[in-house]
Amino acid sequence: MSKMDSVNILGCEAISSLGDLKQTVKLIKNSETGISSKRIDANGEKVKIPYYLLENEVKQNQKDIYAVLKNLLKKIVANMDKNKRKSTALLIGTSLIDWYLVDAINSCAYEYKKTPYLSQKRSIDSYAKQLSSEFGLSDFTMSINTACTSSANALLEAKNLINAGVTDYAVVLGLEIFSPVMSSGFYSMDLISETMPKPFDVDRDGLVLGEAAAGILLGKEKSSWTLEGGFSNCNSQTITSVSSSGDECVEVMRKALEDCSLHVEDITALKAHATGSNSNDEAELNAISKVFDSSLIFTALKPYIGHTIGASGVIEISIMMNAVDEGFIPKTLFCEESIIEDFAPINEHKECKSGTFMCNYFGFGGNNTSLVIKKT
Amino acid sequence: MRKVALKISNAAKIFTETKIENLEEKRLVPNMMMRRRLTRNAKVMLYLSDKCSFKSGKIVYGSCFSELEETAKIANAVLEGGLLSPTSFQNSVYNTAPSYFSLINRDKDEIITISSGMKTSRETIKTAALQALVSGEKVLCVCVECINIKNIEEINKCAKYLEAGAAFVLETTEDFSGAKEIEDKREKGMMDSLKEIMSVVDMFEQADDKILVEL
């Protein structure tokens, strides 16, 4: 990614297992989590796993998915007039596979439960197209699916769009809802925690999935928050993870700083990806210790809202911004003893009203992204 | 909206009605263990990128159906209550094919994965154009669909070619002379999600190496 101007963050909205964005940050301040549980099919039996679920269930159908995205977008563009909307691109970052595809497979391709296949179903991007049309936005839509980095990468692409003069504004939506395929898949890989995510803790035993929908509006108008820049690459040791040394993550963080013409000492705090899984936490913390010194303030948000996969890019930045607006950086829950003694995430909320923040996202397939946001 | 002219330096396509027989896996991926893990989409992508002489750099990859075989295996295991293969799960994500490319070629550059239903190749080309415009670098734009799975005939009523893919290497140019809009030149029976990219490769093969894309 070449060095480009920063763009401003003009607004954000979200819903998580803790409620809307305001409620989420309020409860985070009180150290509350949105963890509950869900029964899934795994290895021929029903298994109860911890899960961060939205209060109002979003069913796996196009009506529910569209409704949740529409509600979010309605709030985000509420104050934009017709002309501004016309120059607003819409990007969606999600790891959800197209439901019509799953339905097709379930209905026909395999012969377990045969039901008629309805072909009138939508691809993920058709939500963007329809939302764009309903709200009078630009024709430019994009749906990015790079697993955990989906909406983080969508933010970088949105910045590119604005800087290239294609549109004046861009809305990035991130979405993740319960998926039987995904939860069973993570379970089969032994990646789901039995209790709760414990990022960077020596006794961590896995991640906990979460549902969320979030959106961020970018543009050039004046705002106290900016997306300074970032870097994304694809560099892994295996198809699912980076090496334990964390060297791949080191490169991403350093190049993100370079993209923003910043040095490590310019970073006020870092929001880690920190899923609570064994290998990724080790790699990320090793990487952090190679890039920063031990005075770095860093934290993890997944113990509050879960691992929201494709939505994590947008929702975790939204939470960081709102928490700083409220005057604090959230502490990391459930980390009692860090993997690296000198590099422990904060265990008390840290007072903070402004600064420059790095946000990490490291996902499947070695797709790694670091973003930098700033509040003046 | 903004129009950009793209200069194409290399292009390739491949398609067949059932299964593409020779994707030159042994030459492209000498490591047997790695080769055995590759998905169909990954094999087609590696073949196409090799034909485009592209070993490293930015990639924009598109697929409507993604890793259908792996997804079907997972869906089947969930439905029948059988054991779910961790390998299938690892290989089921949309960015699996370009991730294997990254692993095999040690490419550390940016990769974006797009999925936009039947408009996938159009959106992938747009995104690749944006990447090229912003970075000033050459970008590999590649789309692959492999839907040759068990019982596919029960849901597939329109695609004749069940394995297909196309790729081209592009960069932006200030010189708009001779640049053409993408014409629909694709083979009848090609999946709609590959429509535009197949047409671009056809145009390139007919000596049209400059196209116009509206962002």
C-alpha cells in the first residue's frame, strides 16, 4: 500500500452481545461481558459451547440479515443529504458464506434432507447493492471476505476509494452471526475454549465466537478521529496460522507504522487481535515484543464481545474509539499471567482521552492487517 | 465515479465441462505434502498465475462459490452428524486459494478476496483496478470457480463448464488511447460470475491489451 492521506472517521454504530455501541462501552467500563452459550452439532452429538450472542437473534435468512444491516446503515447515514449519499460507497466485510450456497448444498447436493432448492437467494454482495439503492448511495459496492481481517481490509479499501477520488465517503459494514458450519469447524479444530477467552494468558484454551454488526463512515470532513493508514498482507507459515515467532505480524505492524509515517513511540496504545487461541496469541505477543518495548499499553476486546471474525475489524475499532471518547482504554479480562512476563496486557482500565492507536487483525490464511487510528 | 485505463501485460484462462486434467501441479508444487493439501481452486489459481508469469505482488482474487467441495463436505458432516474434517474447515475459507499461492511462492504482498455473487468478476476487476491505481504497481486479478461436486447436476441448470478460471496482470496507464470497454466475449455456458474476466482474457488474446474500467 502506498503512502496516502489519512481519512476521517465521521461516525460509527454497532451492536454486540452487550447491546448497542453506547451500551456496549458502558458495560465494558463496568467490566461486564456478553458471554452466554449455544448448542451446536459436533461429531454426531449436541455440544454446548460458550458463545457471545446478540440479544435479538438474527436468523440465518436473508430477511433478518438484511434487516440488521439496514438498521445499522440507517443510523450511519441519517445526517447525510442526498448529494453526500450519492457519493458514498458501501463496503461489507464478513466471513459469512452465501446462504443460498449453503442451502443449495444442504437441499440438493448431498442427500440427507431433501427440500426444494430456491434459487432466488442473495449473495452477500447483493445486500450491499440493495442497501445502496434503498439509501440512494453510490453504485460502488464491494464485499470482502478474508476471514478475520474482512472488515479491517474493507476499511483500508474504503480509504483507498476516497483517496483515489472515486467517492467522497464510504461506509464499511462488518457482520457476523451464528453459523453452524463455522462453529462446528472451529470446534473440530479444537480451537473453541471450554469457558472463556483468556487472551495472552498462560492458561488460555481457545477462542469464543461472537455475533456482531457494526459500521463506520469515512470521509474527508473534519472529525476528531482519523484512520491514519495501515498495512495488510498475506504471509503465513501454514494455511491457518503464522509462525510462533510472530515474524509475519512484525512485518505488518512495522509496515503499518511506515504507511502512516509513524514510529513505535508515537503509538499511545495497541488493540491486539488476541483471540485466546494457543498459537495465535503466542505469535502476536512475540511480535509485539519485537516491535515495541515493554512500556507499551495494550489490550484485548474479545473477552467482552467474543471473536466476531469478519466483523471484528469494524466493531473493535468502534469500541476503541467510543471508549477513548469516554476517557478510558478497556482493560483485558481473564489474563492473570501473561505468556511473556514483561509484556502483559493492561489489567485495569487506563485513563486516556486522545492518542494514536494501533489495531491488529491476524486471520486464517495468513491474512494479516494492522490499522492505525488517531484522536486529536 | 471515475474511469481508469488498464494496461494488460499477461492473461490466461482455462475451463472444462467436468474436471481440468492437467494443472501441472507436480511442476508448480514439488512438495508432495503441500500438493496434497491444495484445493481445486488453489490448483487452478496456481496454474493461471504461472501462465501469467506472476510470482509475487498484489493479488485480487474473486470467487462466487469459493471452495465448494470443502464447504459441501462440512455441510454434509454437520447434517449427518459425522466427523468434521479440520482440513476441510481450514480449506473452506474464501481466501484459501490465494493463501496457498502466498505459501508456495513466499509472496508477502497484499491479497484481497472478493465474493459478489454473479457479479464477482466485475467487482474483482474493479477492486484490482483500485489497487493498481493506489499502489502504482502491477496487480494479478484472478477469478476461479470449481463446482464439480457430487450431485451438482441437481442444482446446476445453467453452467456448462464446472471448472473454470481466468487471470490477467494489470497496471494503470494515463494513456487512454485504444482502451476499450469490456465486451462480452465469453463462451456460452460459462458461469456468470466469470463473465467479465473471461471477456478480458479473450480481448487480450485478440490483441486488445488496454481496457477501461469504471470505479
